[in-house]
Amino acid sequence: MTTASSHVFPAFSKRHPVFEKFDRIDEECVQIFKENAAPHLLVDLLIEFWSEYGEGRFSDGLLYVCNPIHKKSILNFFFPERIVYPLIISSFGNVIFTDLKQIYYLSPVYGWYREDALNFELLFEILLKREDYLEGAFDLEFDAKCVQKFGVLNRGEIFGFEPAIALGGNDEDVSSVRKFQMDAHLAFLSQLVELKER
């Protein structure tokens, strides 16, 4: 674990000061984003952030900054006909992702997605530091209870409900929560919901 101190997104690193690095973001990924991202996304800021931190997680696993190429398959479960890249995966599998034109937020547990931030600067410096956004998108209080009960997630894990919410599970009871392998559980959830855009 290290203390985060980003030059490119200082407000984000102040709100999420503890970082655990897993790996670097490889050059293939950087080039795909650099060559294909719409100008309004301000992709150079994201690339600089990747250079500072690489792949890893903030706030005891609440936010996992993933390698978009390595984790691309998890979005294929939900968007089989689109080319989309995950950026951040939450402890419960919510995904902030991009098609390199817009930035989106996916709730796989409830089966919907929406357009989110206009660009990467607004995403990191405004939304991901705001308590109302973090609570609404990631349910900080409930997440903290799960970490207290089950411990910090291992790499490649997310929390989930058993039974799943789509099968009648209870999303207000920590005793309904389990740890799951990330890719397998997201694939499972994709089979339970008819994805809707909000």
C-alpha cells in the first residue's frame, strides 16, 4: 500500500489517498486510447494518470483502476455488439467504462447503464471525489460494512449478493453478501438481466 498523490488528478488522490499497485498499463492500451479517443475526453490526462499509478486499487478495493484491454471481456458479457473498455470497477462490480466517445456507468446488479462524465478530468476531479456521487454510485456505507465483515477483497474478487438481486436477493442485508471471482460473477449477472439504458 502507498499514499496516493496525483499531480494530474490531485482532488481524486486526496479523497482516495491509499493505493495498492498491481501492474503497469501496457503500451498497447495507451496507444489504443491515444489514437482513438474523442478529443473532448481529454485522454492525455488519463494516460498521465496511468503513468503515475498503473493498474491497482484505491480505498481498500472500493475502486479498482483496471487495465482496459485485460478486463475488456467483462463488458462483452453486457455489450456483445459494442467495442467498450472498462476503466474502473467497484467492489460490487459497478463499472465506469468508455467507448472512446463517451464515459458510462454500468450497474450489473440492477441491469442498467447511463452516460456519466463528459471527460476524464470531470470524472476524476469532480465526480469521484464527491460524497453524493460516491454514495449513490458505490454505496460507501454498505461497502464499509462488507469490508468490516469479510475483510478486504483479494485481487480479482468482488462482492455480490446470494441470491442475486435479480433472483430475489436482499440488497440491504450484509449477511446476503459473498465474495466472488470478478469475471465469473459478472458473466453470471449478465445472464440474469435485460440491460436498459437510463
